[in-house]
Amino acid sequence: MSRILVDIDDDMLAFAQQQLGTKTKRETINRALTMVAAISADDRARVLRWLQENAEDFLDFDVLEDRERSGL
């Protein structure tokens, strides 16, 4: 196992912890890496297509636009 110093967005990490049900930063990052590594390129493409087709049902674009304007 390697040790690495990296800057991580605290809000994004907290959101990932909430979504993954993890308690520590280490557990969150390792779980996310495991999940990403397990997903094939075809699966990622299929999910991306689905998200593009259904994004309006799940994403609040006003909130995303506000976040982008504020630099978050």
C-alpha cells in the first residue's frame, strides 16, 4: 500500500462518504477506487448515456449553475 499526500475537495469527500456509507477518508477513497476499477468501459459508457438521457429527472440544474458561478 502506498502513502500519498493529495488535496481533496472537502465537500465532495463528505458527499462521497454520505453516498457510500463510509466513515473515514481512507475508507471512502478506497471504496470509490474499488468501485471505479470494477466498472468496465462499456458499463461507464452505458451509464453516461443513461445519465445524459435522464439527467433532468435527477439533477437540479439551477443549483449546479449557482455552484459553478460561485466557483464551488
